[in-house]
Amino acid sequence: MSGLIALLDDVAALAKVAAASVDDVAGQAAKAGAKAAGAVIDDAAVTPKYLQGFAPARELPIVWRIARGSLINKLVFLLPAGLALSAFAPWLIPPLLMLGGAYLCFEGAEKVAHALGFGHEHGGPDGNHKITDPAHLEEEKVKGAIKTDFILSAEIMTIALAAIPPSNIWMEGATLAIVAVGITVAVYGAVALIVKADDVGLFMSKNGALRVTRALGRGIVRAMPRFMWLLTVVGTAAMLWVGGSIIIHGLDTMGWPVIYDWIHHFAEDIAHAAGRAEGAVTWAIVAALDGVFGLALGLVLVPVGTKLVAPVWQRVARLNPFV
């Protein structure tokens, strides 16, 4: 009897350890996913553009195909690559993270320039050629969306990997897998809701049994263009903030702390002078200055990206179907 009790105690102890490990993985995944906010919001803002021009019945199947491709990008290609980097070349993670941050700054600045009437955005579906066959068009759009997702997913996974505390490969792998699945479900679940909101609103406005239901449906239809605009603005601001923050922290880590120190000292001085909610004020000022830095850096990178990097990438993409 005493042996059975001892065995049950051992099982209970193992269960506690396993539960603690699960909690650690979930907590690390939540923190790592939060660090990738800029790329996540941009992903949700960009994807609906690929669904323009399709019949409503094809929208959700297309979203599912893109989401499946996104999961393959993250779990089959990027997760093993991230674990290999962490195990064999951890020194490469900060430069790659800064490269992802620079890309966020570039993309955010390009959106700002486009909104002000300068240049054009490189992201989104390719409108340079017309395809009359709907099945072929869908195939082209899905492939284009998955290729764009690969870049954004690489940013997300790199940011998440850098945010994970040093641990064993199993913990890192489980955390990255949870981040990959969680972010994909969140992004493409949100995309599905966004692209079907108009149809739901239209159905409610025409078939609602109550006047308030019909009014709510009309409100949804009218609100969606403004919501998409707001999502784009928030996504752009998040990209500039996150991208600028990554670059500034990376420079500090690599031994050039001038910008990091100045921003934080300036923010702390202003917050101390304000005398209220110093933590919130400090965070807001740091985030704003990180975003300003990200915008400035992005505007410098826009001509480099559009005139040099983009043509090279397009040539590689034409040669390699997996890019």
C-alpha cells in the first residue's frame, strides 16, 4: 500500500512539473507573440486585398488556403531554421532581427509615402497583368499571398525567437510552434471575419426581422471601409514602432547605446516633470520616438528597397517557385 502511495506521489510530482512546463511555454509564447505585434497587424491588413474581385462563395476557401500555406511556412520551414540558428549560430539572431526590423521600417515608411502621394506600395496583389480564368486568378493570388506571408512570418518567428529566454531546444520548439499556430489562427480568423463582415451586414440589412437588426446591418456595411482604413493606420504605426524599437535595441546590444540611452533618458525626464503616471508617460514617449526613428530610417530605405532589393527579389521569385 505504501508503495502505491509513493507511486501516486511521484505521478503527482511529474504532473506538476509537466503543468509548470506547459505554463512556461504558454507564457513565453504569449510574450513572444506580443513582440511581433507590428508584423501581425500588417499581415491582417494586407491579406484582405488578395480577396478583392472574387465571388463571396470563394472568399473563405481562399482564406483557408492562405492560412494553410502560412502554417506550412512557419512550421515546416521557419521553425526548424529558427531552432538551428538558436542551437548553432545564436550570434546571427540579433542581425537577422535587425534586418526584420529594418524591413518593418521600410514597409511602414513606404505606406506613409504612398498615403502622401509619393511612389507606390510594393506589397499586395500584383495588378500588372489580367487573368481571365477565375481558377487561374485564384491560384495566382493564393501563391502571391503565401509568398508575402513568408516574409511576414519570417519576421514574426525571428522576433518571437529573440523574445524567448534561453532554454532547451524542446522548450524553444514548443514555444515557437504555439506562437506559429496561435498567430496564424488569430490573423486569418480576423481576416475571415473582416472579409465576410460586409456580407453579414448586407444580409442583416435586407432580412433582419427587427428594425434595429436592419439598422445594425447597414451600420456594419458603412463602417467597414473606415475600419479597414483604421486597421491600415494602426498597422503602419505598429510597424514603425516595432521596427524602430528593434533597431534601437539591437544597436544598444551591439555596443552602440547612444540612441537608446537618449530616448529613455529624455522620456524619463519628461515623465518625471509630468508627475503623474510616470510609467505610462515614459512608455508612450519611448514608443513615439521609436516610431519616429523607424519612419526616418524607413524613408532612407525606401529608395534602396524599391530600386535595388525589389527587382532582385522578383528575379529570384521567378526562378524559384518556393520563394
